[in-house]
Amino acid sequence: MSEANQVSDAFPSKGQAGADPYSIPLDKVDVSDAELFETNTLWGYFERLRREDPVHYCAESEFGGYWSVTRYDDIVHVEKNHEIFSSAHSITLNDPDPDFPLEAGFITMDGERHQAHRKVVQPAASPRNLKYLEPLIRQRVIEILDGLPVGETFDWVDKVSIELTTGMLATLFDFPWEDRRKLTHWSDMTTASEEQLAAEGLTEADREASLRECLATFTELWEQRKGRDDGERLDFITALANGAATQDLDPMEYLGTLILLIVGGNDTTRNSLTGGVLALNENPKEYQKLRDNLDLIPNMVSEIIRWQTPLAHMRRTATCDTELGGKSIKKGDKVIMWYVSGNRDESAFDRADEFLIDREDARRHLSFGLGVHFCMGSRLAEMQIRVAWEETMKRFRQVEVVGEPVRVRSPFVKGYAELPVRVHPW
């Protein structure tokens, strides 16, 4: 039996991906189905939920029962009421593995402890540090783009998106440059579903072994950087090793914080860089609009992040019985904020299903979250994508998509495994 067949048998299709979203009984709709994201057939299901049942309960899924919050305003309500909707248990549909209790760092904390841990690493993504980082990022973007094979088909994900984001992560961690691709590997191993692992011939034990390797590697760096003072420039590990709130982290807390920073620094930028290329190819009038006015790049970055929504959801857990959208939610229930749906909510965005690089309210997107858990690295991500497009447009009239994208099979990371392209110089 082939690997593909083994995966298919272990995780049979629910049949939603090929069906009319309005033909399935409402109580059977399961938007956590990874196949919907892999095949890009999720949109009709979220449209239906927003219209008919914006706070929707799915009783049976791979992840157990959960509530879907699909409208923009309801997501904002959940984000702003962290005392009722807590991130402390988990931020994804999955529940923690009791045999490997990895917590995703301070994003799974609430209150003062969350603020204290966040404050330690915040300076690494501060405006002061970004002034130092931008010239470095630009130089690396230039090196990557100048090395692209003009006239040949290549994978944009591998040669551009991954190279740029891993280089940036290596800089933020002051990680050995020659080993930087390990950061991408650890990020991918963290976010991979069971299906994705199985497709690669891997198991949960392989995931755990990989993450323990990550911990061992970063523990060595921690020991080297205790007491180090780098002046104004501060990397994440030095900050954690010397911060009053974090210098006594236990190993699993340390690993969880590392994973949060690695995944956060990897997925948003990597998949938005790829998603932007695809969006411009699918909307040639917008590509021409960009060629005619490069001053639109900063706003286009926000529209790309809205359009792509690189992390499709975040989870909260109800801390008490409550009500949302007329539905009674019980203490302990999983509440899933579908950013991917809120960013296409017709009541929040005019022409929400259109990609418009001059959209006036593009920055209102939900991709970075809101409230106390608003993405710490949002400005860094925007800066990387902006610089990448500034340098791309200096060199290429078009980055042409020449084949179908290979999308990630995941209801969490909304991303791409491959995107075949050719570049056309001016």
C-alpha cells in the first residue's frame, strides 16, 4: 500500500471538499476539516456559517466538539474578553498531549504572567530594533532575488519565502547561520497535523524527538548567553536568559516560548510572501495597479495579510458559562475564532471577497489578533513583506505563477508547500 493510500485510509475524506456547502445539514458542517484548506474549498462553508449560524457548534470532529465564531464583530468580542475566553489551555483545536505537555509560551498565558513574559522579548521586535534590522533584511532580500534563476521555473516557497524568513529568524535568535533551516523544520514539525506527519512517514514520536532536539540546541545557547549584555541590540535568547520573569523557566516552558517565537516568526511572513504572489497573479488588474504606483506597497502588505490570513484560527476556552451570539456556551467549551472567516466578513469589509491593494481599511484585518494577545511581531512581519516587494518590483515586471500551488493540509496554518513561478525582468 502506498503512503498516500495509507494516509487516505487513516484519515478518510469527509466529502465536504467536493460538495455544495449548502447541501450538507448545518449541524454536520465541520470547518476544521483539513481537506477544505488543502483544496481551497473552505470559503462557501464559512460564508454559510456567517449567514445562517455565525456561532456554530460542531459536535463531532477530529478534535471533538467545538464552537466556530465566524463573524468579525463576534471575534472581536471574544478577543477583548480574555477573562471569559482564555487562551491558557491551548490556542489550537488540538488539546495538549499529556505525555508531552508542551505549552506555546506566553500566548497560552493570561493576566500579569502573560504581560511579564511578553515584556521580556518585546524589545527584540521594537521600533528601535527594527531600525537596525531593516537594512540587514533588505540586503538579504537583494541577495535572494539577485540569485533567482531568470528564465527557469522554480519554487518560490523554497527559494524566497523560506530563505527570507529563516534568515530573519536566525538573526532574531542570533542562531548559527549555517543551521538556519533547522528553524523552519522545527516550525513545520510543531504545526504539522497527524495527516501531514503520516504523509512524510513520520509519527508523533518523531515530532517529540525533533522538538527535544530543538530544546537541547537552544539550551546550549541559553547557557552561553546568561549574563550577556549586547547593548541596544537584543536577541530573543539573551532576553529570555536574563529577563527577571523568564530566567528561571523550566525546560518545557522554555521550549514552548521558543516554539511560539519560531512559528510566529515563520508562518505569517512565509505564507504571506507566497500568498501575495498568488493573489497578484489571480488579480492581474491589481498587479498592474501596483506597477503603476509603487507607493501602494505598504497598504498592499496589509491587504495581502488580510487576504491570506496565514493562521486560520485561534482557540479560546470558556472559563465560565456564558452567551455569545444567542448561544449558550458552557465552561470548558472550545471556542474557535476563525480569522480566515472574519477577514472575509461582508459586514466588516466592503467587497470582502476581492483582493484590492488600495483597500482603505486593509489594516483592520484580524490576522494578528486583537487585545492582549495582539501579535508582538506584527510590525516586523509587515516590514519584511514590504521590503521584499520593494526589491522585487525593482527587478521584476512579474513573478508569474506557472503551476498550481500546493497548499498545506491544515486548518491552522493556512499556507503553501510549493508555488512554481518564473520571474520576468523589466
